[in-house]
Amino acid sequence: MSEIIQIINARLVEGNSLVSRSLWIDSLAGIFVPSPDPALVKVKVVSTIDLQGRILSPGFIDLQINGAYGFDFSEDASKDAAGVSYKNRYSETRQKLIKTGTTSFLPTMTSQHAERYHQNLPFLGPSKSRNPFEGSESLGAHCEGPFFAHNRMGVHLPEAIQSSGPSSEPELVIRTYGASNLFNTTPPNSQEQESEPGKIPSHVRMITMAPERPGALSTIQQLSNKGIIMSIGHMAANYTQAAAGIKAGAKMMTHLYNQMNPHHHREPGPLGILGGTMDINPENETKVILEENDSLHHAHHDPRPTRPYFGIIADGHHVHPASIRLAHLTHPEGLVLVTDALMLLGGEDGTVDWLTRRLTKKGIKVMLEGTDIIAGSCVTIPQCINNFRKWTGASIPAVLQAVTSRPASILGMENVKGSLRDGADADFVVLSEEGVLGQSVSELVVDQVWKFGVKVFDRDLE
Ligand SMILES: [Zn+2]
């Protein structure tokens, strides 16, 4: 027996539009369902909720978040034998995170030694539970590092990156994270006929690595073939090397602009691949013409065959608003808003210990103590959405796609997450538009958050 909730008077995010229509949820199964047969409505509908014209968006998905509310996903999980303290603090963080509208996320580990990955990754894999009260749902871990360019480390632990050596051969990469954290080796059960053992990602869903290190392209190819989402970043790559990473199977660029070579008109760097990955050789005019034609020919069949998705941190510090606008105008279908938030999100200003270093937080800005090196952010997805909307003039549906359907597509989960379609998980956010004095663009405010068809946050009740 299902329990159907009908939502009326909502403006739903559907593609590029806000559409006024009813929505139906099976609150026991936790999914969106088609409008039920009118003859059955009386017996099945348990409640009708009138949203009075407010916006209903799929729940937000954050592909890059290092920690929040005093907890760092990379901290030592082995402080007690069973990791009880780590598990409890992780659980508390997920409970708080969901109140921001982030119903799913990739818990992100910064660059660590192999032992830390082996200890922590088993805790950070996909949540699997469909209990709506467990907070934001992990869709698998994001390992950001340690296979980075040594001159593009940012605030990542230098000793972890340096100890990874100069190469990124598949065997070394797999050993560092642990094969069991990367590949699920349990045989498929009868419901998963199409999956083969070893092709189902285990705890790790995404890896960021520099594509120019020896062995990196082969690793990108092997791991992406096994279902792990590869993203290039913290790299010294030029245009050609970045393009090679995408051609090898990487789908994304991690925090565009930050920790990569800047654009130059004669050496476009990784930013150049936002326009595509054509092999243009300026020394050879014939080749240019042939390959341009070839690329246009492919473009006819697939408008963006090799243009990567890219993360953007829209906190106002990592990237100038004009650069964000430029990236958005260049490749709007590629842009994903990520927070890159640290454990200091939700905390007081001041200086604190962080792994082996010290960080200073001032508002939403976090720097390595005594330097001007940006260490990460303290923003939430709603703050990123509002900044992005203000700086680019993008429509509300376009902005919301950058934190819902687009990250879901990157993860290959477009039928399950980031969508209001029938059968998708009923993870959603109810948003109000509030005017701001002296600002022509309204702010979107999270009024309610629903997880698996159950309301888990209501601003009016806080
Ligand atoms: Zn980073």
C-alpha cells in the first residue's frame, strides 16, 4: 500500500522553465509518482500540500565538500578502534548539511597518505540507506589528490603529494586508495544482471588528478572505464595535456581557474578546452583545416563531444565574478556549482588547527594562517546559487540545474537524483524568493527540505 502526497500550487523546475503543476509523491517508497487514477485518489492520498506559488527544485547535489560544522572528512578515523567517534561526527554533519538544501553530496578527502584513505574511505561510500532522517546522503567519496602537480598543491598536505612521487601509474593509484575502495568485487545479484563485478564503483565515486603526470592518462582511462568519474585539476597541464585528459575519459575539471594555468592567447591552458578539444597545430595550416572540418563534422552529430563539465566556487573569493560569467557564457551546459567547503563552515571566525596546519577564518574566507593562500570556502550551496544568479543574470531554472540535474548527469544518476521525473527519489527543496534592499535580483531562500518523500527541514519550525 502506498501513501500518496499531492503537492499543489508549486512552480516546478523543469528544464529551462518554471512550470505550475501538481506533483505526486509516494512517501513510503520515497519517489515521485505519476498522478494517480482519480477513482483511487480518495483512498490513497494522505495529504495535500499547498506551496502557494513557491519554487520546488530537486534537492541540491554538492560534488566537492571537504567537511563542515567542525568535522573534516579527512581527519583520522582510527582515533578509536571502531571509528565510532568519526561515524558519529560524520552523521551529525550530514544532519546539519541537509538543512541547507544539499540532499546528496560527495564527501571529499583532500590529499592524504595511503593509510588515511584505507581508514576513512569505507565510512564515506554511498549511504545506501533510504532512511530520510539520516541527513544528507553520500553518493560516494571524492578523492581530491594526492596525484597533483607539485606546483599546484594549494593548501593540500605537501608531504602527502610529494610522497606520491612524480608519476600516476594505475598500479600506484589503485594501491594508494585501496582496490576495495575503488571497485566493488561482490558478484552482482539477480536484480543487477547488467552489472559486472569490478564495474560497480565501491566507496570512491570521483577522483581529481593532474593529467600531465606520467601514467595519468592510462589511469584516467582505466578508472573511468570502471565507472569512476575522473576530473582533472591541481594541474600544470597546458592546453594539449588537459585536452588529452578529457580524451582519455575525464568528464570534468575541478574548480575551474583555481590551481591551473591561466589562459593565454598563444597557450590557452586548461581553460581553452571549454571551447572543445580540437587538435590544432598552428605550425601546420593543412592540418588545421582538416581537423577543424573533422571537429565540425563531429559537432554536427554531438554538439559537445569533448567539452568537459567544470566545477566553480562562487564564493566571491576563489574566482572573480566576471570570470564566472565568462565561463558560464562560454559553456553554460558544463557549469556545476560546488562549495569546496571546509570544516569551518558554520563555525566562528578565528584560527584553528587543520590536519597538520593552521587556518584562519574571516567571514566566508579561509586562508592558510599568516598567508594569502586561499584554503577553501565557508559557503553553502544556496549562497553559491544566489551569487551566481546575481553575477551572471542566469534564470532561476538555469541556476538550479547547476546544482541538481547537471551534477546528477555527471554521476550517471539523472533518472534517480536531481530530477522531479516519475520514479526519481523524492529529494527536493522548497524555495521562496525574497527581495533584498538595493539589489534588483531576489534571493532564493530554502523554506523546506524533503528527503525520500519526507519533510526533514522546515524554516518555520526552526
Ligand atoms: Zn582543490
